Amino acid sequence: MTEPRAGARRPSHERRVLLLALAGGLPGVVVALWLLLAAARPTQARWALATFGVIVWWGFAFAVRSTVVRPLQTLSNLLAAMREEDFSFRARVGDRDDALDIAMAEVNALAATLREQRLGALEATALLRKVMEEIDVAVFAFDGNRRLRLVNRAAERLLGRPAEQLLSRGADELRLAEALQEDAPPILDLTFPGGSGRWEARRGTFRQGGLPHRLLVLSNLSRALRDEERQAWQRLIRVLGHELNNSLAPICSIAESLEDLLARANRTHDWEEDMRRGLAVIGARADSLSRFMEAYSRLARLPPPQRRRVSIPEAVQRAARIETRLRVELQPSPEVTLTADPDQLEQLLINLVRNAADAASETGGGVRILWALDRPARQLELCVEDDGPGLPQTANLFVPFFTTKLQGSGIGLVLSRQIAEAHGGSLSLENRPSGAGCRATLRLPLQA
């Protein structure tokens, strides 16, 4: 099929249909006119019949054109309405199961589907806009040229200007260039007209109109950090005050008693023994207070781990040999090597084994250690189980100086969790789901 010449006007679809309809009826009309002209009839009658035949021929041709073109016009009107996002129009569908009715029904179904999707998109957009307006974090969207394209109400308050004065401005002009950089730290010290302090910057990418955009979310950490700092100081003062009062109250009381004893003119014959006992109690309480402060300082000066290759079976065996009160059972487990600080890891395992042995000795039970590899997560999962009485509550186990043992210091579990977290892992303690006793679960990554 040859292409039309440049500049040549192609006939419209309606004209082509009309021409085809006329061409289809032309042979019959020619034959009919030839027969009429050749028939032995009056001339006036022949010309009247010929004129009537031509009129009927043209009428049927135009009827065929209208039958073909009118449904196409209806479909074009429906598609134009859908292109203008007006999905209320519907085509009339008959009861016949022909191709035209099927096409009209499919267009109506498409309009209904697009209407539902449009309503869903409008509702989702309205919800997203409402959420962005109400959240207390600043949200910015920049285009590929680092110009602001979207901003929420919190961001307007932060920059001290309405959105009309912010849109299309560059990141450098808005003092957001540093926060928008890929290699920038997540916590930044920034100053804006609406506030200053420490901000957490979260960055992401999205596409709009086929073009890449950058999303920046800034949340103010100053208030949260101040609240956390105040709560930490309150907990520290409460714990220190409790321990200091426990030691200083008996020291002050015994010191007053000894002072009264020395001030007496007539002392009893065993006053020296009372003096020695009082001084011994003062020394014991002072030593206990010194140990408490030393334990507290250990939590604050845990050094960063010095990582080396560590064999888990060897580290577990060394920790198990230190416990002499009962036999620690090492259940069959795979050979695992990971990168960790061997001294800190061994101290962690010793604490877990000692706690399990303390609990198991109360009931005459045993202690078991087993470990396994979580290959999808690329981490080690080590469990220390005991057959002790279990724990009445587990909420305060990792609170400093909280202990359930009579002679406990409340430091071991806190220090153990700090070691685990310093290695990028975690430590949890819970009652065993089946049977009595507890289970301590240590999770550590195989690679630093």
C-alpha cells in the first residue's frame, strides 16, 4: 500500500464510507437505469423511475454512512469525556449481543473503573495532603535542579514564610543544601528562622511526571533529647540518692552513737569492742558505697570493641569452665566464627552462665548452652537456658542496679546488653515457654 503524497489530503472516514456505499450500489443502479431506458415505456415515466432509483440509492448510501459513523462519534465523545476526567457519560447499550453493543458495554465498564480509580486517587491525595499538613515534621520536595516543588505547613513555620514565597527557590537559598546532600550525616545542627537545634534528616527519591525528585524530611530532636536527658538525670539522681542514703544513714547513726560513747565519763568495760564494731560497720558501708560507684563507672566507660576472629565453641567452653558449682551442658551446635572483641564477648558469656547457674542452684536444675546460625539474617543466635524458678517479672531486668538476687549488684545484665549492642547485636531474657526456668538469647552479626 503506497503512502499518500506529501500535501495530499486524505479523504475522511465518513467520505470513504459514503463512497464505498455508493460504489456498492452503483452496479445495480447502472443496470436498472439501462433496463428502464431500454424498456417500452413513456419517456416521462422512465425518467421519473430513474430519478426515484437514484434518490433511493443515495438515501441508502447516506443511511449506511450514518449507521457506521454515528456509533464511532458516540465512542469518540465518551473517550473525550474520559480524557477530560468526566466519567459520568454512558453509552446506550441494547439487548443484542453484537459487536457494537459489546464495544459500548466495554467502554461503559472502562468509564466506571476509571471513575472508581479517580475517586480513590482523589481521596488518597486528600488524605496525604491532610497528613502532611498536620504532622509535626518538615517535608520538602525538590526537583532535579534542587528547586523546591512541595512543602508542608510545618516546613513553612520552620522557614518562616508561606509556601507561595518558598516554591521554586533553590536549596542553597533556603539553607537546605547541607541537609539535602547524600553523604550528609543523619543528625545535623541547623539554624532556621523558625527554630534551631539538632535535626534528623531523612532523604529519599521519587518520580513525578517521569522526572526524578528528592524528598527531605526534617524532625527536631532537641526537645526529645532534652526530655531524654532530663529523664536520664532523674533516674541517675534517684538511684544514686537511694544508694547514698542506704549507706550514709547507718554511717551517720553509728557515728553519732560512737560520739556519744566517747563523750561518756563512765564507759562500760566493753566500750572498745563497741567502738570496733561500729567502725567496722562504717568501713563496710563505705566499702559497699565504693563498690557501687565503681560498678556505676564501669557502665559509663565501656570501651569500644576491638574486633578479631573469635571461635564461638572455644569462647563458650572457656565461660562454662569458670562455673564450678554445677556442670554446664553444651548441646551439639555448629562451628561458628565471627568478628568480635574476645574479652568483652567472654565477659558477656560469663555473666549469662553465672546468672543461669545462680537460678539453677536454687532448684537443683542444670544449665544448657546451644547456638545456631540464622543464615538469611547472617547472624548468630546463642541461648543459655536454666532450670531455675523463673522470673516473676522481666520488665526491669535491664534497669541498672535492679536485681532479684540477695547479693546481686544489678550490673551484669546491663553490662552484657551494652556489650551486645556495641557489637551490633541484642540480648533478651525471658521465661521459657515450656517448663520452668529462663532463657537468655544473644544475637550477634557474623560480620562487623
